[in-house]
Amino acid sequence: MSESTMRQHMNDRFGKVFHYTENPPLPRSLNIELNSSCNQSCIFCPFHGKYAINPPKPSVMDFETVKRILDSAKNLGGVWEKKR
């Protein structure tokens, strides 16, 4: 199904509730997972629980990667304020 056909289908089905845009607005917040370690063993957790199939190795994101993510977000027009 082509993109325009899909857009028409969604508009027909959902009407004015569904608004397609190529450039949606930026989110109001940015969450960065700085590390993948967890000291809990929640049985339902797909990452660290008892039945996790491929649990991630604990790691910590380096400062340069965090800085690059934040700089990219700022360059995209994100507005970030320090919480006091």
C-alpha cells in the first residue's frame, strides 16, 4: 500500500481525529537511560526477570555519547531548562 493510499485510508477511517504530518512536533521531554543495570529482579521484567531470554549486559553510557545526544536535541530545536 502506498503512503498516500494509507493516509487516505486512515483519514477515511478516523476522520479528523487522525492527523498525518511529516514533521510532528518535538516531544516536551527527553529521557535518556544512562545505564542498563538494575538491582531488582521483577519476575515480569523482560530484561532482567526470571524469564528474560537475552538480558542485556550491565553498561554505562559514556559522557561523550550523552553530550552528543543532548547537543543533537538542542540543534533540533528542543527547549531544555534546568529544574531547580
